[in-house]
Amino acid sequence: ELGNVGKYGGAIYVGTSSIAEISDSKIIGNSTNQEHGGAICNYGSLYLYRTDFTNNNSSNYGGAIHNNNGYIYGESCIFNSNIAGQFGQVASIVSGSAEFKLTNFSLYKIVALSRFIKLDVIK
């Protein structure tokens, strides 16, 4: 996905009870015109393998990914130059039941526009 603008997730929305898998992909230059995940807004189950998130932007929550009551597993992913207005330049996690597990990942050019950077948990 390249250069999309969305209300919930600039490129991808994963709804409640939905399951999505993304592998060997580049998700670049997406944004949200609301505040939920510059690239992806997740309420379901999301599996990410070898995915590159670059230059995604959210006005508030999750420069690359916003996760609300969902489950995310990511392996060998790259997060580069994603921006969020307040919470989670890489990702924001809302709700005590939300899970986000990353293994073998890389973070580049983390830009803090507020007091929160990288991965934030919001309860």
C-alpha cells in the first residue's frame, strides 16, 4: 500500500473478529485523517512477517499501527520514520486486553512530537 489516506488506518483496517496476515510487504506513506494508525488500525488479529513500515503518519495514535482490543504478532519487521502526533510513533496500544508481540525487528528515525516515543501502552 502506498500513499493512502483513511479514517481508521491509512492503508488497512482489521475489524473485530477478523484475521489478517501481511508478509513480504512495504507499507509506505499512508496517513489517517482521524487519529487511528497511519498505516493500520487493528481491532482483530494481525500477523506481520517481513513487513516494512516507512513514512506513515497519524495525527494522534500510532504512526504505523493502532491496536485496540486486538492481537498483533510481528516478525522481522522494519519501522522507519513513522510519525504520530502524540502516542506511539511505532504503535499505540489501547485497552488492557490488547497484545502486541514483536520479534527480530528494527526501529529507525524515531521522531518524538510529544513526550511519548517508540511503543506506548495506553490504559
